[in-house]
Amino acid sequence: MPHATTTKNFRDGSLLIEDGTGTPNAFTVIYEAGDFSISGLVQGQKESTVYLDRGDLGSIRHTNQTFPSGSFSMHMVDLSDGSYATAIDLMLQTGKFVAGGGTPGVSTLGANSEVYTVKLTLTIEGSDHGDDSDHTIVLDDALCSIDASEGDPNSISVSFTCYGSITLT
């Protein structure tokens, strides 16, 4: 019998975005739809290549690193601001997180990196449901892309690709 016995759903998750400063700038996403998704998780984050021996399976080997991608959405409550933190500003190094601004953002790839990435942590409540602890998906070095849409409500869609380590607990 599995140790965890309660099925988790969208009400059990929370999403934290952090940059790469020593004490990370952080933002917990609010007013989100609860639709976080990730795809492309494979053993060792490596492609598998099949080598044939005259048309039959000879061997399977790991080759190139893979980079899982995913998405989540949130209701639009804010876009950008120079005086307080917003999720979009932290993901795009804009607003308050521009160098010379209030709290400069630093890429999780390092201060001298040309590409700005963040750390995404999805925490799924488990301990309140009888599990030994909460569960997490931690994605290091995630490059985020933002889409905004009008509607009822207005929404922000975030797509990301993870170029760093992935930890599941």
C-alpha cells in the first residue's frame, strides 16, 4: 500500500519564484489557476538513442541532455512596478528587479550570465493529508516567457524551460 493515500489537487499547491542573489528575491504566486504543468521528465534528463544491429535492437544509450518545459497561469492583478515586487518583474528582471533599481535581480545562472533565469518551486501540501511531509518540484535555471490575455478574468500565462537541475521530493 502506498505511504501517501490522499489524492492531491490544485488546492494543495503553491508556487515560489526566486532569483540567484545570495538571499534570493522571492515571490509566491498569488491568484493562480492551479494549473502548473511540466513535461519531458526522463531518467537522468538525457535523451535515449537506439542503436540497431542490422535492423534489430543492439543497445540503447543516453546521449544529449534534455530540457523539460512547462507552464502555469495566474490571474492578472499586476504587471510591473518599480517600487514593489511582482511575479512578472521577478521572472523577466524588470521593474523593481532591474540593475540600479530597488532590488536588482540576479540570474540563477550567475551574476555575469547573459541569460536571466529563475528557480521555480512548486510545493504540494502533503503533511496536512497524512503524508510524512510536503512534496516539491524544484526547477533550477528556468527561463520564463510571459503571455498576457484579456478576459474574465485577465490572465498571465507563463511558459518555461528548465536548463538546470530538477529535484522531486
